[in-house]
Amino acid sequence: MPSETEPPRSGAAAPEALRDLLVEMNDLKRVRSAGRTGSIAERLFAQGWGLLTGGAAPDDVALDIAAVTLAATRLCDLDAAFLTAAGLSDEAASAVLVAGFDAVTGELDPDLRDRLRARLAPRPAGGRPGPLPGFVGALAQQPRAGVTCPSRARILLEPPENHAEHCLIVAVYGVCLSPFYRADPGTVFLAAMAHHFHNAAMPDAGFTGEMLLGDHLGPIMATTTAWALAELDAPLRAQVERARAVLPDDATAEGRAFHAADCIDRVLQIAQHLRGASTTMGMVLDEWELVHAGPVKGFHDRVLADMRIP
């Protein structure tokens, strides 16, 4: 539940140690696999809402989805469903997922890390997922606006992320950041999963569009948010409404964790486009070892040299 707390335990506004993890996790908005529709982040957004509408407690969903997301940060779609279908036992599949999780979570709060890691152990099957509300698919189809500013033309960077991807990554960022702010991770997760309800129906024209709407913005957002909330049954609807109460400001620990996660994701989304544009062939060959060590490395190098590539 939202809680009034003192500021973070240090003078810093955010934990720098988590930077590399959050940068790497952001790519789950862009990782896709054959036979699966949408990015990993988009599919985990739907999975999370299916668990919620199926009656799972928001706190449990937050930990389950965050744990799977963290494992996928390195393993991508080498998930439990694939590994068991390919013949691994539940225990062997769990060990692979834990290895992926451990590879990226060294800087997480130790207590949170232990709680999340335990979620990857083999467990009895839970309840059946519930029906997906219409807003889940609508947010997956709704592109985000790109970089907008009043009085300036927008900057569109292709391909755009969608609102489902953004909400999922912000939700998991919020769980990871919650110990730093002494926030309740379940509340932060649920607030983030629901913070763009209005965009299920409202096209995203960004900051520019919001300013041009002027006094109409608030009523339109209230109306379109209500449409999404109406798709949820009690008691989930009330839980979502309580969680969304932290969204307007940073007066609570949960509000701070959410707004930190939201800000980080918005900037990292643009940063990845710029990082790709500034990557050099020298970096790819020397630092990322595109032509990597192996029995034919020497031959590969001679081929590239004789062809004057790059």
C-alpha cells in the first residue's frame, strides 16, 4: 500500500549501481522470436494482466513477472516453456533460468534478489490466467509519441515502442528500485502496469498534444482511463485504483519509485537509438568480437583483410 516515508537513505535520488541492469533490460522491448507475437516485454505485459484477472495477488504477480523479466534479460526467449518443451526437466529448466537471473542481478538489493530468485524454482501450477481486458491489446497496438516538445516538430525514431512495452518495463524497473525508496514493490508494479490506461483509447501525441489540448486534457484522460478501469472486475479494479493513487506526485515512497522508473525508461528508450547510431565497426569487431574466437578465426580475419571489409 502507498506509504509516507522519509527520503532514500543516501543523498542520491536513485541507485547508480542498477544502471547497467536497467540499460540491458530495456532491450526486452525489442527482442522477438519466431512463432511468438510481439516483443518479450509486450508478452510479459499480457501475462501479468492475465495473472491479475485470474485472481493472483498483485504482490505475487509483481515478483513472478519481475523474476521472469530479469532472467529474460540475458536468456531472451529461452524461457521455461521452451526449455521444458525441448526436453529439460522442471529442475533443469529452473537452473538455467536462475543462471540467467544471477548473471544480471548482482547489484540488486540482496533481500529482494533472494525473493525474486525463489520465484524461479519449480512450483506447483497456480491458478488459471483470466481473460485479457481489451486495454491489453489496445496498449500493445498504440505507439508512443517519440520525442515531442511544444513549438517543435517531433522526432520519430523507428521502430517505435508501444505502451504495453513501456508499462511492463517501468513496472519491473519499479520493483527493482523499490528497496532504495523503501517502497512496496507490489503497489509500484500495479501502478506502473496501469499508468497509461488512458492511451488504450487515446492516441499519443506526446507533450505537444497535451499542451494543445489545454483544459480538455484532464477530462479526456479521466474519461478514457475510466473506460479501461471498467473492464476490470472487483476487487481488482479497486486494487488498481488504490495503486494509481501514487501516480500524481513523488510524495510517497511508491510515487518516487514509480517516477524514477518512468523517467529512466523514457530516456533509455531514446538512448538506445542514439547508441546504435553512434556504434562504430571498430567497436563491434574489437570490443564485441563480432568475428569471435574459434577454430576458423584466423581464416575469417584473412578473408576480411583480403576483401578490405570493413
